[in-house]
Amino acid sequence: MTRLDDALGAALQGDAPLNLSRRATLAAGFGGGLLLALGIPQRAARAQAMGGLAHARKVPSYLTIRPDGRILLQNPFAEGGQGIHTAVAQIVAEELDAELTAFEVVVAPAGPDYQVLFNGTRRVTGGSFSIRNTFAHFRVLGATARAMLLAAGAQRLGVPVGELGTEPGFVIHAATGRRIPYGELAEAAAALPVPQDAEPKTGAFRLIGTPQKRLDTRAKSTGQAQYGIDMRVDGMLQGAVLHAPRAGAEPGEVLNEAALKAMPGVHSIHRLPGAVAVLADSFWRAKKAVEAAEVAWTALSGQPVVPQDFSSAGMREAMRAQADAPGNPANDMKGDAPAALRTAAKVVTADYDAPYLAHAQLEPPSATVRFNADGTLDVWTPNQSPEAFQGIAARESGLAAEKIRIHSPLLGGFFGRHFTYGSIHPMNQAIRLARAVERPVKVIWTREEEFARDAYRPMGFVRLRAGLDAAGKITAFHATVPGEGPVAKHFGTARMGNPPVDSSAVEGVAFKPYAIPNHRVEWVHVPHPINVGFWRSVGHSMNDFFYEAFLDEVAEAAGADPLAFRRAHLAGSPRHLALLDAVMDLSGGWRRGPYEAPDGTRRARGLAMASPFGSEVATVAEVSLRGGEAVVHEFFVAIDPGRVVNPAIIKAQVESAACIGLSSAAFEEVVFEGGQPQQRNFDSYRILSRAEMPKVQVRIIESGAPMGGVGEPGTPGVPPAVANAIAALTGRRIRSLPFGKHRLGEA
């Protein structure tokens, strides 16, 4: 496992100083910002070890039971639509013996008691870590709280604890029929010593494993849910920013500053690192003023700048040029793949690539900050790691970390977007502005600034080679992955093993379950000049497309059916064979096609497997063609996360993962030309429409394997399943995403 640090890696490379007159393009440079403390696990067992019980018995830090029986739970993890507030409450309610509906859940403040990952040293919402790494933690927490209530009940009734039991929300004395509500015992229980020996229950669960309703549905449905963009503070000014055209450029003179100050509602004009900001009495007025700003941009001596000639096409060719270079092997290497390829009866080779992607979250980034008279600082900003943001705010403000309160509202989209990836972030900007004007400040990025300043999913490229024997079995597999993932980008190669391998670049190509006697996956470091970050399912999001689409190519070269070919190479893995059986049963049996559907359309099906974040997934896509584009009618997804907390949440997450997987594969792409992203809003960054979303059928298998992730694993199998169906329909292999850039015709 690659252990990540709080410090960013080396500075990005750039070109000569700039002198630009107006807004144009992307900035991707970094200052001294902190990022998340995150590890990308390569195996489920390693991920399980990152949990721990260091803080599991600190009940007062997590739970407050009110006199009316309502329970406030401080959750270490941020809610971004993935259902984590409900799932964590469900685990605690199980062991506490409480009703789930009694819970109110909020994100816990920054503090060591909530650092429940990496054996109690870090916390982050991401990597599908939340439940799989803290299941035992929250069970012990609930069991300990229940033991405290029982002790308080015994004290009140003057009976041994052993004579008492619980029913949801009550301590029960069966001999006398006494029932004491938890709310009546909470204060006395909180005054008692926290027991260190309370253990979770054994036997059947009441809540865990059952489809419970989400706790946040009503608030979201009625508009009561509060996001960062909704925050208001008395006396605040609102800020809009204009970032430098290319990373590394700094604002020199604002040529029309006097005219901007004269605009209605404008309070002041400010120069920030890499940006110009306008503060006004409303966001609209600030936005209109900053959009009218005429800025002379310049570059600091030695500061890296995104090269003016940087382009997506050029980056793709730079990676392709390294596709045969020797690289550092991932540690699942077996045998001698290059030698076995030389003696193979047949060799199949193909290059695959995928574009830069935006997070394209529906809520634009924002931050509201307020310096208080007592020397403290309040920060309201969407984030996936409160302690990391507290550290950044401390450095930016000059205050001690303990004087800074990080408030973490609901996330209006995330999956890696709400880390800092450097110093260009609304929180950093708002802190500087609030200090300058001595008033609270709220900064919102417009959609255009968000697209320009995203930490994009990296462009991906891989050269794949497979050797077949005379019987049509794979004897050798060799992949070269040139490029750079967010791990190498932000943390450098020193922490990636010896020799260093960027796990975020190779996952989904390395560590596949197929039995291949000789396999080798090599990583060649080719840096991205622009900012890249974590995206839903990280490297799996594109690498499983590369591998699983290529595997269909190899099956075709072997004259084998894709399903039978996979089964043959998974013969020693009952878990994966059971997964294939499940998805075939769910889909009504294997029908590759082409075949005619009842509505008269000519359809085919594609199959893909993925093993992301400790879970196993098999996906079947049913596809037809219309007007030169692929139309996906239905997905069938079988997921084995090992163990299940809330199957309704798992189903919802698989459905949403399929949605983003299809959207990204079919349409999404950020293209750079002249150092600038050409997509700056949804008018040019096409996403899947509601009408284009297919039906998703989900089968959950609880195999008993170590608990895997849920939020991300449903994404990676979608692109290759669709690609393999397209190939069955047209005879054409799509090796470059998105599908939408290819005009498709019938075979």
C-alpha cells in the first residue's frame, strides 16, 4: 500500500514567464497547500488493517442522547450522497439497540478522536474506506454506549447489571417490567466511567444487513438540507474570482480597477495568488465586476507555468512514445512475461487511451470564513478531510490549529473533488480576503472557474500485449502504463516503494484475478503539466476499460466466447465464478448477440469484471445503435462487497456508479489546446441526460469475504461492458474514450 503524506510533491514543470492581457485558460500550479492523508490499497486485506479501535470507546466524542431520546451522532465521514450518515448510524444503532429513526447525524469537527483510519491516525472520506475500515470501530462504539446505559439503569434501579437488558431505546428489567427510556438515563450514563471491555453482540442482526431508509431524504426533498453554497453569515461580503489564464501566472496591474470599484455594490478589488477577486454586497455584483476585469498577468521568476503549447493530443503522444520504454513493475509480477510472449503461438497487441475528465460536480466550490473577536476562525467549506483543511487554514491565517473550527456541510458532489490539491482553493482565498477587509467573506467559484481549476482525472494510456498458447489460453500478459496518477503527482515517487510504482496509475491493469502464468505490468513516469486528482474509482475508472475490453479482443483471437474465456481463466477462483453465475442469472442468461429485441432493435451484450476497493463486480451491458451512437438499454450488475450493512444504499450506489461510468465513457472529455481547457461549462462538457440513463438491475452477493467498498466499485465495469457490446454489434473495437467521438455503424 502506498502511504500518502500531507505535503505535496515536486513543483510542476512550466515554460517561460507570461504576459497575458485577459482571461483565457487553465491554471494548474500549486502553492504550499496540504492535501489528504490517504493510502490507495492494493489488496482488501491491507485495507482492512487500516481501521482499528483506537478511538472506538470514546463515546462522549461521538454520541449525545437527549432527554427526548433523540441521538446526535458525530460522524467522522462527510455525506456527499453516498449514504454514509445512514450507514454509520445503522451500525451504531444495531449495537446500541436504538431505532435508526432516532438519529441525527452531523460531520464531526476536526480532532484526533475522529481520526479512525490508518490505525487511528488519519481520517478522510474517500477511497471507499468509510464503512469497510470502521465497521468494527462503530460496532464497539455502539456496544460501549449500550453498556454505559445499562450501568446507569442498574444504578437507578439498584439491581445487578446482569438482570437488565435493552429493547430499542429502553433499558429493561424483565423481573419487574420496568422500562427506562435512554433519554432518562443519558446524563447519568455520561457521568460513569467508560467501560473498556464491552463487546459487540453475537448472533443475528436486527438492522445490519437490512434495507433501511436514508436519514437525509426528507431534508433534501424539502430544501432544508444545507450545502456550503447556502451558507450566510451576518455582515459578510461575497467574492467572485478570476484565475490567471495559465498556472503560475500572477496578477500584475488591474488596468480598469477604478471602473470596477465604481460598479454597483462593489466593495473592493484584490490580488490573490494566481487570481483577482472582487468583493461586493452580492455574488452577482461581484461576478459581473470580476468578469469585466482587465488584468495584466505576469509570471514570478522560476514559477512553473502550464506550457502554452500544451495539448491533450500532445500529451497522448508523449505517453505513447514511452509505451515500449522499460518501467517499474507492479508487485503482482509473476514469471517472465516478455520471454513468454516471444514463444507464444499468437500475440495480440493494442493501445488504449482515455481523456482528461472534470469532476463536473453540481455544486460549485465555495467557502465562508469569519475571524472572531476572541481570536478564533470559523470556516464553512465542503471537504473530505477536516483535519487537513484545519492545517491549511492555520497556515493561511497564521492562527494555531486549535483556534480554527472547520464546519463540514453536505457535499454537493465529490468523489475526490473536495481536497485542496494545492493552494488555489476558495478557502485559502476567502481567508486572505476576510483578513484584508476585516469582515466575513464568502467566495464562490463560477462554473467556468470550477472547470478551469479542477483537479482533472488524468489522461490515461496503456500498451497491452497478450500471448496465447495453441489451446487458446493466455500464457503471457505484459502491460506498459506511461503517465501519472494523483499519487505520483501530489506525493512524489519517494513514498511509492522501491522501485516506485504509482498505484493510482496501474490499479485495474495490475492485480487482476485471472490466472496467467506470466504477467508483468510496468509503470513509466510521464508527468502531467496540469493539475490532476482523484476521481470516482481513481485509476480503475479507465484501466478496467483498457484491460477488460482488451480481454475480449484476446478472446476473439483465441476463437473463444468472452464469458467462457473468462471462466477458463478464473477456474481457480470460486468467488469470481459465483459472481459470473450471479450476473448471468440476473440478466436471464448469456446472450452476446447480435440479436433482435422485442422492440425490433438489433442489440448485443458486453461483459466486464472489476476488482476495485476490496469488492468484486461483474457487469453486463445491453446495447443497440441509433444515429451513429450507442444506446444502452440496461445494465445488469452483480457486486460482492464481502459483507453488507445496508443493501438499499449499495443498490443506490451501484446505480449512481453506473450512471457516472456511462456518462464518462460515452460523452465526457476535457480537451486542452494552447494550454487551455476547451470545456468551461455544461454547454461544451456533455453529460448523460436523464432520458439516456438505462435501467440498472443489481444483485448483491454477501460472500463473507473481508468487507469491500461500495461507493466506487460500480463504475469501472461499465465502460468495457459497453465497449464489448459495441464490438459485438459492429465488429469494431473502440480503444479510445469517449464513445461519442466515434461514429458507429452496423456491422
